[in-house]
Amino acid sequence: MALETSGIRISFLGHDSFKLEYSGKIIYIDPFKISSGEKADIILITHGHYDHCSIEDLRKLSTVETTIITTPDTTSKLARSVDAKDTKLVTPGTKFDLGWLKIEAVPSYNIGKDFHPKENQWVGYIIELNGVKIYHAGDADLIPEMSNIKCDIALLPVSGTYVMTPEEAAKAVGIIKPKVAIPMHYGSGVIGEVTDAQKFKQLCTGCEVVILEKE
């Protein structure tokens, strides 16, 4: 099952991985444990952890025509392993306007734990397609910068431990106020279960929550 809106198709691939399809273009975010898939026009990577910057999956999905947008900590690994057309580096605040696609990198980090330090300058993304803004939070806790996020659809981690708990993610929805929220950071065997997504949905008010089945 995918979410379709304004000509955009959003598919959940497990963990933090999504595929966005629009006007014949294919965008992947943090592809991980992908069995197969259409080749990518754009791949977005939030940070260099193995379950977000997976060389095996990047090789499956990229071609010499693919653009990879990623954080600086991943470049040595990508340079040795992936034959993409272009690699663009981002830190929080970086923006790209490709005409059919606008991308803004935003902060993504932990508070009170060391898995994703703020000083690493890892990111989430605001992706704009056909006037629809989609926020992928990356591996974030409930951080102050979320009060500046404006989006129509929010993809939020809910597993706890390395990221927000369902309760914290529900609070994030109250701050961001998207039209639709989609839970993530579960379903790959790393951490998190569909029960975390279900609890998140129960806790959210004033926002449609869509739990996507893994494709």
C-alpha cells in the first residue's frame, strides 16, 4: 500500500526507507535492505550509519545518471563503491532547486544520547514536489528545530532508543502540524515494530496518520 496525493506516490520500504515517484522520476530516501527496485534519479541519505547509507542498496538502485545527495561523512565510502553521476553534499540549511524538485536539508540529531550528535551535522530533508512538502526527519529526537518545519506530510521515526518514542513523535506532530503523518524507523529487524506505529497513531490528534505497509 502506498500513499498517493497530487501526482506523488509515497511507498514505505521499511526502517527509514521510502520511495517517492512523481512524473516519471524516482527518489529514494535512505534505501536499506531493498530486494529490488526501479533505478533512482535521486537518492537522499540522511547520515552515514550502515542502515541509512547502505552501499549494497546504493549499488542496486543507482546508475551513472543518478544524483546522490548526502552528508560529508559518507563521501569516502561512496567514492570507493558507487558509480553515480553526481554527489552533492549537504549540511543543515543546504537547499537545492532542480525545477521539478526542491530539497532543503534540516537538522536531525539526538538530545541526551550519543547515537546522533548535533555536531555531526546530520540531516533530515524537506522535499517539495508539485507544491507538496514532505518532511523526512532522519534519525531525530524531538528537537527544537521542528518548530520551524512547515510541511504537508511528515515522515517521523517512532521506535525509541535511537530516535523518538511514539509519545515524542506524537508531540512532534502537534508542533509541526502536518496534514498527514507517516511513522517510520521500524520493520527492518534493526529496531522497532509495527506496534510502535500503532501506538503513535493512537496518540496523535488533529492529524491523519497513515501506517503504510512495507513494499
